[in-house]
Amino acid sequence: MSSAADVLGAIIAGGGSTRFGSPKALARVGGRRVVDRAADALRTALDGASVIAIVNDADLARQIGLPYRADVLARVGALAGLHAALLWGRERGCTGVLAVGCDMPFLSPALLRRLLAEAGDHDAVIPESEGPRGVEPLCAYYTTACIDAIDRAVQRGDARMIGFHTDLDVVRLPIAVVRSFGDPAMLFMNLNTERDRAAADLLAAELP
């Protein structure tokens, strides 16, 4: 099991929010910015440990208000954000990062802790989901061993968030276990459109 003290919490916020029309990280759900909701989930899961953001726009980064860096790799989407977070974690002597998307309003700290608890000697722990990929790569734990595997995947032209997994020991948290923490559709909900944000706002209003 990885200790929370050895793990860096990372919010991946480098995308352009093209479909949303404005920075998704700053969108409000339940009266709070979604990036703040994600940061709180990480801090709770990591017992108050550091949370950083990977952001390519300096103005957006200032508005988010977390320590930040930009991508190192170019034109590989969210994979570049994970890669930059892992590089930062390695510099700080962390074993790995707990990475989440900036637009996920209903992340479960308990589920995030479970991912760490399953780490053992594995290179990554990723929860299964009901989405088209069958896994949720932006709510997962990755060790710094993933850095070289990501570099190799990019060199062979594979920028998928799961493309580098073939070179590593990746364990999946079964969907049945994920469901014990809540509805996967809600746990892994992300805001791609204003309609998504409005739906999330309604869900937030129903929470205790």
C-alpha cells in the first residue's frame, strides 16, 4: 500500500475546454468551483498532502490558485498532463501521483483511498467504469515508473490514456468494488458541456 505522504495529488487541467466554451475547472456545481471540489477530494484522500495542477494557460492557473506547471510533451492531450504531474512527483521524491480530471465534481475520497490501498507493487491502479473505455484513467493512481512507458508510447504515436499500460503492471479496481462507493456514472461524471454542468448542479442539490 502506498502511503498518502508519498503521493502527490494532481489535477489535470490543461485542456482547452472547447466544447464547454469557458474553462471547465472554474464552472460552479453546487455553488462551488468544480476544481475546488476535486482538490478537496484529493486533500481528504491524501490526509492533507499537497495538491498541484497541470495547466497550460498561466491566467487560468492563477485563477485556479494551486501550484502549477504546464505540459512538457506537446500535442498528446491529457496524457501530457499526467506525464507532467509524474515528472513533478519524481522531482519531489514521491512514489507516484493520484491524478484526477479538473472537471469531475463528484470524486469520492474513499474511492481514491482505495486506489492507493490496492497499489502494492503495481505500477498503476485504475478503476473500472461503465464508459466506452471500461476504465477511468483520470481518476487513478500512477507510479513514477509510468514516465518511461508514456515516453515510449508517445514515440510510437500512441497518445491514448491507456496506450502505455501494455508496458506496465496495471491493476484494475473491479466495477463491483467501484459501485460500493457510489454510482459510477456520478463518481466519474465530467463536465463537457453546459448541459452536463446543469445536470451536475441538480445532482449536487440532492446530496445531503
